[in-house]
Amino acid sequence: MTAEDMLADAGLVGEMADGTRPGLTAALAALAGESGLSAEGRARALAQFRDNLARLAAIVADRAAHPAIADVAIDRPVFILGLPRCGTSILHALIGADPAVRTPLQWEVAAPSPPPDAATFASDPRADGFDAYVAANFTGAWADVLKAHPIGARVPQECGMILETAFQGINPTMLFSLPGYYRWYRDADTRFGYRVHKMWLQHLAWKNPRDRWVLKVQEHAFHLPELFSVYPDAVLVQPHRDPVTVMASISRLIEVIRCVSFGKIDRAALGQELLHLWHDGQVAAMAFRKANPQVRVLDLRFRDLVADPVAVVRQVYDHAGMDFTEQSQAAVRQWWHDNPADKHGAHRYELSDYGLTRDQVESVYADYIAEYADFL
């Protein structure tokens, strides 16, 4: 199966095909060279790639049928970025609980067409369909994913599931390793991916708008110049956490995510892969911030978020120029009450499980630790 075959099957042509082709080609080449994948894993990867293209084709078709979608304004979107496992998902969900805020929900990113409508948003059957998929698939070894990462129809979705439809996101690497694709993504110009990202936001907001968008994924750190080329008024928020804890936690999560696609996972190799991969993103983000001091970033402590979520969310609203109303505060408190950390069971991990030591992590992340010592 070639990139041209897959683009043709999806019905993507012109600018959409041209923009998607480089990343898709890189992903397919990396997939062909990935010897550790099982036959099931290879089939799973190809199915994921087809789904990415189908979701992009769906929003392109709706946009052509409803030209007004392209006129939807995306005003001062808030992007939460940072290392994985440092509270970004919690912060996203806490803010997303506010009825005045728009976050992409998992069901609507999985099944975007027709565009969601405010009149039926609470009862859209696609949400139940997504939850049924989760119940059927996140079982056995994969059930451990739920201990570490929230999955559900009405849970805010990360931007990674949007960027991957343009094949300018990091998800193929997280799911299926694919180091060749990662190297391509790290060095690519991803402006097309962010143009597609904006198309998604316009699509989702057309019939179901809110005052502001709040968005999240760690991979934004890799490509902040491209993000600002599409969203020049973007607002940035970056939680921080000790990278030693981060590396242990993300290694366990990615091991569980990949376990259904690989016959065997080399834990030490995985630890080294993620140790350097996420550091690459922080190097890029630190360079951007240093070169663009006019871009104000709200740095936060993970420990403050878990100690007083209301106070931290209030900080985000103040930074973004959003109104933190009594309704906002009540929504944040309710979400925190309803979602304890061990809701799906404890997420257990040890750094040594992945051949890593505190000294190794602190050595690689010495620049990050020095830059953000006050927030760790």
C-alpha cells in the first residue's frame, strides 16, 4: 500500500493531498522498516493511518458543502504544553468542565461528520458509540491505559488526534515506535498541520461555539513557530514536574499503549527512546521562548495543581484574559471531586524498570532543570 493509494482511497486531492503526502510517506516507510511489530500491530497501524485520512476527508467534504465553516473565528486559543505526565490532561479537563469553554471532545474528534450541533450535543449518539468502542477495546492488557490516561466520549481530546490527520503529529511514533517517522516529524515544517488543526476547530465550533478554545498536547513544544504562524494570538500555559518522575510514568504508559502491537517490548530501549524524544521537544520550546520574549508563557507547578486546582485554574484564566466566574469555579470543584487520581486503579511504575537512573535523567534534562528550577 503506497501513500498515493491511500490518499486516493480517502478521496484527498489537491492541497490536502500535497500537504499530507510527506508525513504519510515517512510513516509508511518507517512502518515497513519496523521489525518489532506483530502482524496485528502492522494491521493496526495501517488501519490507524486510514482512519486519520478518512477523518480529514470528512471535514474537508463538510467544509466544501458548508463554506461558512471557513469563516468561523478562532480567538486567542489557549494551548497547554509541556512534558508528558505533568498535569496537562488534568488541567485541560478542569478547564473544559466550564460550560463557557470549548475543548475538543474525544467522540467528536473520532467521528467529526456531520459537524456537532449545540442543539443535540448532549445527546449525540456518536458519544455513546465512542464509549461502547472504549468498553470493548480497552480490556485485558490495554485496560491499564485507563489507569494513566482518561479516555471517554466526553473527555477533552488532545490535539495529537487532530494533527495526526495531517500526518504532522507524533502519534504514529507513540503508538508504533517508527523512529524514522519521528526524525522526519521532528525536523519537518508543520505549518500545514496547524492549518489543518484550525480547520478542525472551525469545523467543531461552527454549530457549537463557546467563548474560548482551550487545547492541549505535549508535542506543540516541538513546533511553536508553526503554531504561531497559524495562531498569532495564541496563549501558552506550561505546567512543570520533576523529569525523573515524568520519565518513569510516560515509559509505563507507552509500554502499555504499544503492548497490543508488539510481540515483545525492550523496556531499556523504550526508556532511552522516550528520555531523548521528550527532551528534544523541550530544547525546541526553550529555544523558541528565548528567541521570542514577547510571548508570555504561564509556567505552573504540578504540585500546586494537585494541591489547589481552583487556584491554578484561576491563574490560567487571569493569564488568558478569561472570566473565572462562580460557575467556572463550581465546575472545577465538581470535576475534581468526581475524578480522583485512582479512579481506574493505581498507575504503578519504577524508573529502573526502563533501565534508567535518576542521574541519567537529570544529566539529559540538566538544561530544562536549570531553566525551570523554580517550578519543579
